[in-house]
Amino acid sequence: MKRRFVTILTVCAMLLCGIGLVSVPSPAYAAKNVCDDADATMKEVLGCKDEQKKATVGTVINAWIAVVLSFVGVAAIVMIVIGGVFYTKSMGDPGKAKRARDTIIYGVVGLIVALLAYAIVALVTENIGVSGKL
């Protein structure tokens, strides 16, 4: 059981790392900015601002952290659901019921850790002045 749990945990970690590497945003450049040639009235209609926001390192890191923590939360919820399925399929067998309870407990603990990590990262980035929201 422990070996299977470690295997599932390793596969989930590898998937999260792979998704994290793929999800890093890359800049896309338009051929021409519409706001450059527009007059004042048209700029107001289009929602153009004098300062165009650019992605900073802080906003990219915040976006990446939000994606990773979202996947961790989803993985924890999936573990809770899998534990519930195991529990219903245990049919009174104490060993299978204990395994299912442990899976549910690990899923709940993972969800709590993900929520606390999100709160801590949001608190730290807000206090050090990193721009961008989680």
C-alpha cells in the first residue's frame, strides 16, 4: 500500500512539474498597437491607458504559484474522492476501510496545506510589494 501511494504521489508530482513548466506565460507581441494611432476620444472608447502594463517577474511568479497551488488543491480533492470510492468498496473489510480512511485524511491534510500555502504566499507577496494578484 505504501509503495502504491508513493508511486501515485510521484506521478502526481511529475505531472505538476510538467504542467508548471508548460504553463509559464510567454509574451505575445501584436503587429501594431491600436492605441498609438487613436485620438483621445477613441482611446477612451477602446480603454487605452497612457501606461501599458507589462508583465514583471513578480506577476509571472505569482501566476505560476497560483497555477501550481490550484493543481495541488485539485489533486487533494481527487484523493478525497478516491478515498470515498475505496471506502464504499471496502464492504466491511477493516484493512480496506483503514486504507480508505487514510486516503481521505491525506487528501484533507493536502487540501489544508494547499490553502495555507496560498494564504502564506499571498501574505508575503503583499507585504514585500510584489505586483500582481494570486
